[in-house]
Amino acid sequence: MSKHIAIAASKGGTGKTTSVWNLGFGLALAGARVLIVDCDPQDNLRLIADIEDSKNSVASAIETARRRLRKFARASICFQAEDEDSRRRSLHPTG
């Protein structure tokens, strides 16, 4: 049976990253299998764990998805505007 622990706070500087690292490290020393996920774009947990710089972080994946969604939304809005213009032209033909 697995257990999930989440540590979150909206305010910065509250020790979330340090707490997560110490808790995960302690659980691993006790023999537990531990997966630590850092969703903070600052990616400080990677620095604490001394892991090489990586573009494959959760924060980077979220930012990439956000950029793609914005691009899709803008394209969708433009497409809807074009459809609206063609509907108006068909309802009110000129000439």
C-alpha cells in the first residue's frame, strides 16, 4: 500500500523544499521507496539533491503545456473570429 504526502503553501520562504527533502531522505533511510516531485519553477530541490540541470522537470513540462495551450487558444479565437466574419458576410452580402 502506498501513501502520498503533499507539502504546499502559497507563501515563499516557508521551508517547503527543505522539509520535503528532509522527510523524503529520512523515509528513504528507513527503507521506504520515495518519489519526490518538485513542481516549483525555481527547481531548488534539484539543487539540494545535486542533480544535473535538466529540461525534463515537472515545472518545465507544465510551462511548455501552458505555452502550447495559450497558442492553441489564440489560434482558436482567431479561427472563431474568421467564422463569425464569414457568417456576417453570408447574412449581409454586399453588392
